[in-house]
Amino acid sequence: MNKPLAKIIKQRFSCRVYLDKPIAENHQRMLMDYLESNRTGPLGTQARFTLVAATEYDRNSLKGLGTYGFIKNATGFIVGAVEQGSKNLEDYGYLLERAVLFATDIGLGTCWLGGSFTKSNFAKKISVTSTEIIPAVTAVGYIAIEYLEMHSKKKISVSMPTCSK
């Protein structure tokens, strides 16, 4: 990540409205490279992630994934799978949040989806095995200007605590 982590965390918010514009190839490649390197959680669980994205020529490829109307115009989703087991959800959540912060750092908006997506449709997109689950996915794309303006009016400034010796 290019910026300090604390700054990225402050910058990030849940974006539910995106520009109807596919994610640029360079941003897709950067995100995919990051996802491929972000596979082992701090507790040792392996997970796999991929970017499922619409293209300029096939904007309908994401239709029918099922986000129950919570998300508008997302042109990509970070989708992952993890083997069922002890501490798998903690590791998956940690790894997905790292991916969310990376996406934020490169200028993309994101929104976690836990119980508000059709798991079977996403599972088909990434060929989930019988021993894997998809605990959550993340919508990703360019933030719609009106949503960004609305969010910036609501944003509350938060200062990070400092430690002194």
C-alpha cells in the first residue's frame, strides 16, 4: 500500500453506489496481483480470492449475482473461498479487509456483503469446492460522484490516538 495504513482506514467507507464504468485494466491487474499474494491469514488459514469484474464489452456479466438491491452499478466483486475449519472466518475476514484497504488505496470504493448476497451464484463464478464456503464478498468499483458528495457531508473527523512514553 502506498499511503500509511491509518490514512487508508480513515479514507475508507462502505460505498453502495458506483459509476457505471468498468474497472480499468491496470486497476484490475493491480488488485488481482494483490489478491494472489494475500492468501494466508494471521492464524494460518489459507483462503483464495479473485476479482469477478465486468468488461467494457460485457457489462451484463455480473447481472444475476444477487445483492438484493443493496448495491447499485458495481462493476466488480472481490470473491473468496476458505476451507471450513477452526479460525477460518477470522482469517478470511482479516484477508478480505486487507484487500478492501488495498482497493481503497488504489482509488476504488468497496462494500462488504455478508448476509445480503446470493452465495450460490458467487460460488459458481469461482468454482467453490464442497469443502469451501464463501463467508462474504465485497462490491468494488469507482465511487459515484453523488454518493461521494453525500458521504463527505456526513463524514465525521476521527483522530487517531497517539502513544507517548
